[in-house]
Amino acid sequence: MSFRAVNEKYLLPASQILMVLGIVALCQPWSLGLHSYGVTIILIGLIGFNVTSKIAPERAAETGATMHGEARQ
């Protein structure tokens, strides 16, 4: 499995989930420690998303289309 495939399958969704968890951590009233790091968690997820979204997905060797099945334009 190439880095582009790992990025598309694991890293990109993980950064999106991390942003959502940061919002949840910021809005929950039970844990002061979790609340105080909520913005930091969101920023780490945002930076991770910005980095991983710039990496292009793999292309199929024969058709030139991306692995998503998008047609070449």
C-alpha cells in the first residue's frame, strides 16, 4: 500500500475526526482539562487536514483515472 493510499484511507479521515472531537471537547462541560485543550485539538486536526488534503490521490495505471473511479476530463 502506497503512502497516497494510506493518506486517502486513514490520515485524511483521521484529521477530520480529530477536528470534530476537538469541537466536542470544547463544548462538553464535565472535564476542565479536556475543555482547555479543545482549541488545540481543533488546530492540530485543521493543520493535519490542510497537509493531507494537498496530497493527490493515486491514479490507476491503465486509465489515468483516480482510484475513486472519476473519469479523466
